[in-house]
Amino acid sequence: MAQLNITLDQEEILALLSKDHDGAFRQLLQACLNKVLLAESAEQLGVQPYERSEERKDSRNGTRERSLTLRIGTITLTIPRHRNTPFKTMIFENYSRSEAALVAGMAEMVVNGVSTRKVEKVVQEICGTSFSKSTVSNLCKNLYKDVEAFRTRPLNGPYPFLTVDATYFKVRENHRIISKAFMIAYGTNSQGVREILGFDIYPEESTTTWMDFLEGLKKRGLYGPLMITSDAHGGVKAALQRQFPEAPWQRCQFHFSKNIAELAPKKYQVALRADLNALFQAKTMQEAVQKRDDILESYGDVAERAMKCLEDGFEDAMTVLLLPIGMRRFFRTSNHIERINRELKRRSGVIGVFPNETSLMRLIGSTLIELNEKRQAGKAVFSAKSYAEMMASNTPSRLRCWSLLHSVLPGPNSNTAFLSQ
């Protein structure tokens, strides 16, 4: 390693220390690093300046200046240039790694729900330099490639249980603010591990957009769902029936309870919700039918519209009774995907209105990647042994029969006897 001789003006340094500590340290560091650069150049060339030697490997070709932003401010370094082989220095190699780490940290702050203006202030405090709001946003564009790779990855293996839902985000488009539907598919594989299977942005929820979203999942390898859970949006129901005709639909019991209660007079809603919750805890169809009939009798005169809603949607909300008891609570509602939606809303809250769809996909997609990693590292909702036992039983055939009966006899309560078997 070469020895460095650094010459400093003592009086100038002392004068700076008495007035401007940061300025003094900047000058000290600048002088030291410039000497390091000269020493690195000499080592790579094999000779000192103006030295003649047969060990010379290359020749000098002037210098160039480059600024380096640090916590104490910006310093200017004089970078040697070589004629044939590019000059290399550990100073900027290490700085590049630190800069990459800074960019990653900035992107992570935005993904975690920190506004770009706050990120700008934090970086300015740490680095002693300013990054504009647009610069911080531009740095986050590198996240897009990772999001697309995750969103379009092949889906390997069966996903017997599928939950789909959509939430809405505001996006600026053609000088207007428009609510965009963000669709998410959440699956559980044969090992009981939950996984975010896909997501995409659409102008609205409709049969056409849901058909396109589900078709995309099938093209990527999704097959064989035994049961699909969602709310009762007309578009998603129609699309599921067309794309997965053999998979019975489980109407989300939470949304169903909410739909019923909202149709009842306000003074009865709390008690009605409690009775509905007891209904959904039924272990058998006979027990569920009895609890339903009790509710109809208790509220038939005071909440006629609510009771009509209960009667019409009862069978769709009880499909889960075909599953083994230990699996039912995981697939009777879409609450697990609703929790994801709430986290997405929290993360996006600091942004408010996204400037475009790409920005929306970048931030929400990055958040979903993070949430997916946590889900996969979590506890499985059932074991591979439990799944194998279910598949060896008559449950899969009963689920297919239930779906077939609903397509042939779609009326309310027309297939309740089947669930009672």
C-alpha cells in the first residue's frame, strides 16, 4: 500500500475550525481523498508522475472533477484519467453502494406509506443535500420491474381455495380524478399456505373486467379451485360462473350479514347481527336452517326487506358447510383479503390521488409483494395431511355437485336438502 503525504495549511484549517466546523472537515476530507486518488492512480500505472520506468502499465491523460455529497456537505474531487485503461477507485465504488442503499431506503419509505415530501426532508437531513419530490418519485420507478415480474409469474400447482375482491383508488387521468378498480386474487395452495396470486387495474367492476382478470389467472396456470369466496357483486358472480363453472361460490358471510342488517330498521340491527353470527356458526345444515327460520320468525314483521335478502342468499352463504369443520372458518368470508385492502389504503393514504396508473401499480404492487412474503412465512391454515384426507373423501365430488345444482336450479333455497345430506 502506498504511503500518503498530505500537506495542509495549519493557519487556514484553524481559522475554519473557529468559524465553520463543517467547512474545515470538508476541506480536510477533500485533501485526503484527492491524495488517495493520486495514490490509486500511481499504483494502477506502476509509476509516479514524471517517473520513467519499464514497469509503466499506462500513461496519465489529465483529470476531471466530480462532486461527492456527504453528511458534512459537498466536496469536489479531482479524478485522474488514464489513456488506455479506465481509472478505478474504491472511493466511488463504495459511494455507489451507499447511494444504492439510499435509493432503496427512499423507495422503501414511500412503499411503507411515507409521503415523498417527508422522504425529501429525511434525505436532506441525512445527506446534507436536497432531493426534489419528483426525484424521489422517479427513484421509485425501479420498483416497477419487480412488480411486473411478480404480477405475471407462472402459477404452479393447484390452488383449491380462491378469494377475489376489488378495492378502489383515485387516479388522475385526462385532467380528471377517477376511481379505478384494483382487483386482487388470493389463493390457498394444497399445503395450506396463502398467496397473493394476481392483481390488476380496471376502469370498473363488471362482468367483462372480471372475466378478463380471471382469464389472466388461468393463462398463468391457475386451475382446479374447489371453492371460490367473494362478495355478491353481480360482475364477479357472473364471471366466476363462466370461468370456473365447476367451482361452487361461497358468498362472504361478513358482507352478507352487513347487507341484511342494513336493510333492517336501525334499532334492530345490533340484535340481528348477533343472531346472524350465531347462524353462521352452525355446524350442520339442519342447525343452520333452524336458526334461519327462527330469525325469519323474529324479524319477519319488522324487517321484511332484510328477511327477503336472508332467504334469497342463504344457500350461497352456507356452501362452506360442505368443507371439513376445521377448514370452514378460513373460507367462509373474504375478511383476509379485506385486511389486505385496509393495509393498501393505509399505505396509499399519504398520496391521496395517484398521478397515473403506473404509479398506482408500482406502489400497491410493491406493498402486495411485501405482504405476500409475510403471508408465506406465516402459519399454514391447514396441513398437507388434512388436505389429502379431504381430497380422498367425497368432499370434492359434493362441491362439484353443489355447483352443478346451482346452475340447474338457481332459485333461492332450491338445494338446501343437498347440504343437509
